[in-house]
Amino acid sequence: SCPMLPKISLLFPPKTSPALRTELKSFAEQLRSEVTSGQPFVCLFTNDQRLLELNRDFRGKDAATDVLSFPNAEVEGSEEGLGEIAISLDRAAAQANEHGHALGEECKIL
């Protein structure tokens, strides 16, 4: 990891396993170095209820979903970074089960 790159913020529910936290933090660092050109981003891992609330409040859709993204309006050279992502761990776990892979893998896909 390069100490000069801006910070990535990953926000997890309190009971998230240390192994999943470590796996997703490592993946976020890989994304920052290989995909986002060093731009920071925020990712909230939460539950179906919170995604439903965010979807309703920001998109006017009263339904749960697996992932929402909130890009910053001015990305180019922005101090704010690329934006924010919210992922429902409830939906991710169900989808991982449906597709026969681990929760961490589903979160990476999302």
C-alpha cells in the first residue's frame, strides 16, 4: 500500500467478522491502486432496511436493493474522491448463497 494515496473508508456493522473486514479492506486497496487512480471512496456495508431507506430517500424507490452508488458530481481532481457505495450484507449473503460463492466474493462483485 502506498502511504501517499488518499484514504478509503469502509464502514462495517459492529458484528462483521474480522476475516471479512480484512478481505474487503485488501480488495478496496487493490481497487484504489488498480482501478480508481488513487482516488478515495467510501463504502458502507449495512442491511436491507438501511438500503431500502437510502433507495427511498435518494431515488424515490420504496424497495430494498443490493447496492447503491452515490458518485461525486465533480470527480476530476476532487478532494472528495469518487463518491460513496452502500451494500446490503443481507442481500449479498442471499445472492452469494444463490450463486454458490462466499459472501466476500459477492461483496467484491457488487
